[in-house]
Amino acid sequence: MSIFICGITGNQGSSIATHLLKHSPPPPVRGLTRNASSPISQNLVSRGITLIEGDYSNTAALETAIAGCTSLFLNLNPCFTDDTLELHTAKTILTIARAAGVKQVLYSSGLSTDSPEKLNSWDPNSLVGKSLLSKKAIEHQVRTFGFDAWTILRPGGFMSNYVLPLVKMYDGLVENGRWNTALQRDSIIPLVDVETIGRFGCAALLDTERFNGKEIGLADEFLTADDVLGKLAAVTGRDLKAVYMTDEEVDAQKGTNPIVAGLMMMRDLAKFVDLEQVREWGFQTSSMDKFIERETTRVVETYKKGD
């Protein structure tokens, strides 16, 4: 088998690729990169991964990269300036994959994608609402496109969102130790380590019989914002606190700020995943403490920026 991984230089894609390479023997892994000379691309190539330079708008590059592959990991970022682009890109990739003879598709969307209307803050016309509907439409495409096997993963909030470079989206946290957040003090965040996504993704790609037709919510641990910042503060020595936005502040920003809208959605996201069901799959899971221990250098480097 040969596997094409979307976003292979990103968090989820690189984690799945890393776990695949640990398999003996490792399957051939392929992907796209915008810059083949970048350090992360060079690192992947040095580990035996085949990279084709290009992006998702370059169908020739996609066709070259997917040629000969039997499995596909599909993972796309939302586009808040064009709510049709993500679905269009997914259909393009799926069409090319089907023509190339790909038999299996693994798609990573996100918690609540299957039933976003159950969110307390649900608004189908909002930035986040349109993104969720796009991902829901992609899930439908994955199920019905005609591949022999498919699996859907729905991860929660990434632990890696609290270190560079992703933490930059959280207003004020690194700069002054104060996170101005649309979460509420009692909001439970369904946190997931990308290592867990990597384990599940690798297993799904290698064990088609077990994972075919499965739709799996993924989270490792439930924590509040205060819990997360307390753990980060203990390691970094920084005074890190959440500053909870008022309803008026949230209402003023949620229509134009996707981070605010996304955190508002996350207030009740934990109800879409059962931690016991995640553990029943039998794979090693993680925690914020384990993530911080593994990524101590990144955590310390991130939060020394505000000193």
C-alpha cells in the first residue's frame, strides 16, 4: 500500500506520517509541500517520505502525488473568506484519488461536525457555522464517493494550540500572560494531543477492516481554561490567567472574529465525545501533563517571549 497525506507538514499530517513510519515495514508515504526546501519538508524527505512541490490548486501536482496510492488522509483548513473553497478542494482531491485507484479515505473533521445544530451557540450563517457545514458536507462526500473503505475522525481542541506558533491566535496570552477568551470559567475543553490523532490515524489507515465505516470523536482529557493555564504556569513560571469576555464583548466580535466564534462554540463541545469510548479502542491516550512533559522545550520557549 501507499498513502497520500494531506497537510503532511502540519500537526495532524506529520503526526500520522510519523506513526506510519514506525510500522515495520513502513508503507510508502507521499504528500504535497509548498516549499520543498523548507526545513520541515527536508526533514520529512530525510525520513523516506516522498514530497511533491505544489498546493491544492495545482491539479497536476495533486495527480502526481496521489498516483499509485491506495489510501488517502484528507484534512483541510477552513477558509473564512470563501466558504465554498474547502468543499471544492475536498471534491477535487477525492475525484483525483478515485481516478488514481485509491481504495480508502480517512477524513479528519472535528467534534460536532456531524450535528452542529446541537451546539448552544449554533448559527448556520456565522463564520464557524459555515465552516462546520462545509466539513459536514465533506463528511457526506467521504461516505458516498464510492471508495471501498472510509473512516472519519473528529478531534477536539488541540493541546498544541497553547504553544507557538498556534498560540498566537489567543489574544494576549503570550504577550502579557492574560488570555482574553470567549470561553466561560466553567467551560470544559475536550483537549486532544496530536500524538493521539497520529495513533488513531495510523491504525485506521493500516487496519481497514476494523475502522471501515467508523466515525470517532477524539479527546484525551477534559479541562477548563484555568486548568490549562495553571499547568502551563507551573512549568514556565509565568503568571498566566484567563480573562473571560463579557457577553457584550463576545457579541460584538463573534461575527467577524473566527477565534472568538470558535471559542464560543467550544463552550459545550465536550458533550460530543465520550472519553471512555475513546479509551475502549485500546490505544495509548495522552493528557495535558504528558503533552507538556514531552514538549517542555517548546512550552518554555513559547512563554519566555513575554518576559
